[in-house]
Amino acid sequence: MSYDLIVIGSGPGGYVAAIRASQLGMKTAIIERSELGGICLNWGCIPTKALLKSAQVFEYLKHAGDYGIRVNGGEVDFPAVVKRSRDVADGMSKGVQFLMKKNKIDVIKGFGKVKAGKKVEVDDGGKKTMYDAKNIIVAVGARSRALPNLPQDGKKIIGYREAMALPKMPKSMVVVGSGAIGSEFAYFYATMGTKVTLVEFLPNLVPLEDEEVSKQLERSFKKIGMTVMTSSEVLSVDTKGGGCKVKIKSKVGEEIIECDIVLSAVGIQTNLENIGLEEVGIATDKGKIMTNPYYQTNIPGYYAIGDCIGGQALAHVASAEGIICVEKIAGHNPEPLNYNNIPGCTYTSPEIASVGYTEKQAKEKGLDIKVGKFPYSASGKASAAGQKDGFVKLIFDVKYGELLGAHMIGYNVTEMIAEIVVARKLETTGHEMIKSVHPHPTMSEAIMEAAAQAYGEVIHL
């Protein structure tokens, strides 16, 4: 069978690209070896947020007295928490199935492999079928990265996938890596009652974030009883016996920490093995498919998007890349993606959201900057909500007033960051933000106040 477009992989890059192609009149098929929606919907973004919501509810119960509410007891039914998360994921995957039918996209079950001559071979349990396409998009995503000193066995040393569906809640856990995945699971398990040690090789937690954000997160994590070890390295894990003995090297020397489970959250690696890239001649570099700004590979008719190419490994990035790629295939003239205006969110408590340059990056580029910062402790809405940990930090260019970056930590900031992304897209200046009236009382007022603080006009600080 022949198509205008075949997409290999149905994650947030692949299925969005397929839908946009169908909207533009292309006969489209999507190949998926597992569940529709990919890792994001089934084992990533969506089910983790369901787990984190359960943790947040439990946290509220534990602090109900702070709000004048008496609650008797309150305990975690861990299997029920996991089941709710899986039910949410299943519902979202069924939603993608509906979208495929609605947009008349053929779903082909099996493992897709690109072939020369714009062909794709699909292996479904040993039965191989060949398909033709005018265009092929590779959107195969990535998986948990394994380290030699942390060989994942799926039971005692686990990745994020196993962490989402453990049969029972561990009494103790060492989480290795404090990026978004590691920090979110560390928060979830610590809040639910697991004794968590979070180990980060670099000097700061969430090392891609602004340093002040990192320090605030560390304080918040320690407040809930988590042990935080930065500038530390896991040397080995002994899994003999009932639990794990984790040898960790830190600034003060080596020590052994005993725990039930070790969660390895040290990043991801792409799923490029055995998908035919070498046979077709598609160029790769450092485990990533090389593309131009419109996601064309070096071989005409073959494209790649999402985690298997360079750039931020984020669901919303993959979706945006898929739309741009398909619109270019359709003969449109889409604007290339500005990777410096991509928001990043970490759904711990407090939440983290950021976009653009950190203060350190701006200074390293030699930019003359103004920095404005407004703490949640001065926010009426944050005080009323009992969520005073955190702040909004904005960085402006002195000469033009350009908003160079925003770095937030606190309640609801993952919803607030979109305002900054739009402001930067429209090249909004600091004074325009100050004069844009924000509703009171809201968390988002902190954005206006941070801009005002940068220019010496802050009212509530």
C-alpha cells in the first residue's frame, strides 16, 4: 500500500504530525509497536502527573490543619494510586485512537524500519509487510539511559517506567539524577512516605535551571525530609540480599546507603537501533539523527522529529517539530522553531518553570542585563493558598528592554510560564509587562511585580 506520508512512532511528535498531515489532505499512516501515544501518554508525562496529583492531595491532607480543617488519619493506598495513574494513561491512549479514526489515519501495528526508495518495512510478530510513501517521518523517541555502574534489572535498580507501577511502596529509595524525571519521582515517593535520598553529580539540583531556582528546590525538598546529595556520584550498587547497598562518593568521602530500590534517572538515549538508518544512509551524530531546521535528513523524502534528533527532549517540542515538518512537506512556509523560547516545566512541589537565558548564561554572553525578582512570600494569593515558597525571576536586556529569560519556582508556575513565552514571541519589553494589568489576587501578579522590581517600580515589596 502507498501513502503520502508514513510516520514511524505515535508519541506526541508522531501522532501530532500525522493529524496535521491528514488536515492538509495527505493520505497518512502511523506505525506503532506498542500503545498509541508513545512514552509520553503511556509511561511519561501523563501518568507521572497523575501520580504527582495523588501526592499533592496527600500533602494537603497532612497539612489540612493549617487551613482550619480537621482530618482524621489519612493513609496511602499505593496500589490504588498506581491504578489511577494507569487508568488516566489508558484513557489518553484511547483518545489518540479516536483521533486517528477521526482523521482517517491508518494505524499499522508493528516495528517500523526504513528502507531505501522511500519504503518502510513493518514487522508484526514475525510477519513482515512493505509499505511505500512519498515522505517518511522518523519519530521513534527515546528510553531511559542505562549506566555501566547502574545496570537496570527492573526490580531493584529501575528506570522511570518501573517507578510508575511498583507493586508496593518502597520504604527507602535512592534516586540518581535530579533532572525533571528524577526530581519528580523523588518528590512523589518522599511525599508518599518513602525515605528518599536524591543524588546529583553536578553541584545543583535540576542543573539546567537557574541556580537560585535550584537552591530553592533543595530547601523545599529538605523541608519534606528528603536527603539531598549534590556533587555526588554513585560508584556501585550491591543488590545481593534483600535490598541495595549504594556506594556514593561525595565531597566528604565515600559512604554506603542502604535502600529497597534504586531509581536511575540519569537521562535518556534514542531508539535508533535496527530501524534501517545505516542501510538508507541517513546521517547521525552522537546518537541523534541529523536534520535541517525543517527536519529533513540528508536523504530526500526522509525526515525526523522529537527525542531522536537534537534539541530539548520535551513532548511539546516534538509536537511543534511535527507540525513544522509536515507543513513544509505540504509546500507551506512555516517559521523554524526558536529553541531559545521553549518552556521547560518540572512538576515537583514547588513547581518549576523556565524559558530563555538564565542569569549566568546572559552574563556569559556579555549581555548588559536587569534582573527582577518577586518572592511568593509577598504575594497575597500565595499566602492565602498556603504556598509561600518560591519566586518569579525575570531577566531583561538593558538597552532594548527585551525579556531574555524567566525562571519561576512555586505553586502554579507551570501554568504561568505560557504568558512569558507569548511575551517573548511578541518581543514584549519590561515596561509593557509592567503596564499590562494583571488580576488581583493571583499568582501571575508576581510576573508583573518582578518586571517592576527590575526597573525600580515594584509596589508590594
